[in-house]
Amino acid sequence: MIFTLVLLVVLLLLGIREYRQHQQTIRMVPQRIHVNGTRGKSSVTRLITGGLQGGGIKTLGKTTGTMPCYITPQGKQVQILRVAKANIIEQVQITRRAVAYGVDALVMECMAVLPANQRMAERQIVHSTVGVITNVRADHLDEMGPTLEEVARSLSSTIPSGGTLFTSEQKYAGILAEVASERNTDMHVITSDAVADADMKGFTYLEHKDNVALALAVCTHLGVSRENALHGMQTVIPDPGVLRIFTLAQAGRTIGFVNAFAANDPDSYEVIWQLLAPFMTAGKKVFVIVNCRKDRIQRTESLAELIAAKIQADHFILAGELTSALEHRSIALGLPALKLSNLGDASVEEVFERVLSLTESDSLVIGIGNIVGFGEEIVTYFTNRGREHAY
């Protein structure tokens, strides 16, 4: 009993010392940018990192998206290998690494979902000077919702105190402005109007104008010229989950494959469909592979509404886990059963063969739903058999 009490006291004292050391360490980084939001966090984190580096600001970026990693001030990507589940204490370790590099700026993607953890990440760990909220969309509603207003308030947990906030969110900007005002933080709502089509031609993948506009606003705020920031963004290593189109030539057929698994909400998919519109030419069949996960039941419900009513395709292929729930719900919502192929628990080879059987000459295949697990297998299988489209 005495030994246990002594051990608890020792652990408590060590925890207090660790906390105090971090508070000293984090303030050794002059500019701390905390990137939050529903969609686009990883991309915006990388874009800001590249933009600041393009302007000569010594910057370390850290993302937690499709592949958790940090980007060194020299632009090298280093994957973070985790021995257990993701933990926001990881941000403390990255801060130490940033100080060891002697950086002037640290760009961190928020890795917390639960509102309490988001508050802790900002107030106890990052202490941001610049906050970024990409958007407010219908994802993780079981943890941050159920309403979008509640999602907005949850995301506002990372708004800095006495700093500056940048956001592309329009509809729920009022909620963010209310919290920013309470924290004496200046807020800027950014639109994509200032980003021209010509600005996007330097990217080697399909990037969203909103993401570029948001990153440009942060970089210019920190003293980087628009030209240097844009150049830096176009040369930074993109997130593995960005939109890329691969062309496959198989048995006399041409198949375009798009990895859109990283987006998980209806609004994001509507934006993606707009980006892909130039590739959906007359006579080209559009097939959608929907990867399901058994631990994302609520997402399955939203995917059913999406494929039944909101996105247009010639055929939907259901893959992964618990696909029957998605099949039954989407048919109940009005999707014709003939437009569905339920390949739950099928191999990636079987999914590919189903695409081939549906393709007569020219088709575009879009992967949506979930990237983790089987989604990654699908991406690897298709992209290894194709060549990337030149944008």
C-alpha cells in the first residue's frame, strides 16, 4: 500500500515537471499554427508548411491524416511510427523536435476529435499564435455533433487566445466569430476568389482552391510574398490522400481511377464531383467503389443518402465490411438495385474484375467511403497498374 502511494506521488511529480518543461519549450517557437476543421486539414497543413518554407521561414510541419508524419525544414517527409493508438501527447514530442531544429514556425494538424481533447490540445499543448479552421462539415457527428452547430463549436476549441484565426467556413462563420471575439482573436474569412486557374496549374495533383486560398492567407499574414508562398506550396510533398487520377489500360479498355477515399461527408463529395467534371466526358461510364467499415456505422448511413440521391454514377460497387447495411439503406432511399454490386468481403482482385466487366471502352472509377484498411488496398492495386494523369 505504501509502495503504491509513493509510486503515485512520484508519477504525479514527474507529470508536473513534464508539463512545466513543455510550457517552456513550446514558447521557444515564435509562430505556432494549429490547423483544425472537418476536411482538408492535412492538405492545408502541408500547404502552409511549404508556403512558409518557400518564403525562407524555417518551418516544421506535422500531419496526422492518411499518413502521420512530420516535414523537416529541409522539406523531407518523415513517417511517424506508432506502437499504439494515436495520442495527442505525440504533439509534445513533435514540439521538442521543432525546437531541436531551431524553427521559426511550427504547423500542427489537430489530431484530437473529442471536444475536450481539442481544448486540451490547444490550451495545454500548442498555444497557437495562428488558428486555422478549414470548414465545418457532417463527419464525426457521434463525437462532435449531432448538429453542425455543435461541430462548429467543437472545432472552435482550437481558436487561439489573443491571436489570429483564418477560416474558409462560410455558413457557420458566425459561431467561430463569436468564440474568436471572446478570446480577443482577429478572424479572417477566406474565399477562393483570389486564386486563379493559372495558380492551380503548378500543382501535380487536383488541389482545392479553398485550401490554397486559406494557406496563402496564412503565409502572407506571416510575411511571405504570394509568389514565394505559391511556389513553396507547389513543391511540398502532398498528402497521400490528395486527389490524383491514374489511367489504366486493360484489355482494350481505358480506366481512370480517382482516390477520393479521404473525404467522408456529402459536402466534400459534391466539391470533388465538381473538380472531376472535366473528366466526366460524354460517353464515359462513371463507377463508384464504396469502401465500408464496421466501426463507422453512422458514416454508412450518410453514404447511403449520398449514393442514393446526391452523386451521379452509372454503377456503385460496395466493398469492405458490413456492406449489406449500406445496400439495404440505399435501396430503401430509392437507388435502383440494378445499379449496385455488393462485393462485401471480396478480394481486391474481385473488385477490379467487377470494374473490368462493367467497362465497355472508357470509364472513370472513383473510390469513396473510407481509406483505412481495404481502401488502401484498392488504391494500391489500381495505381500500381496505371500511370498518373498529367495535370
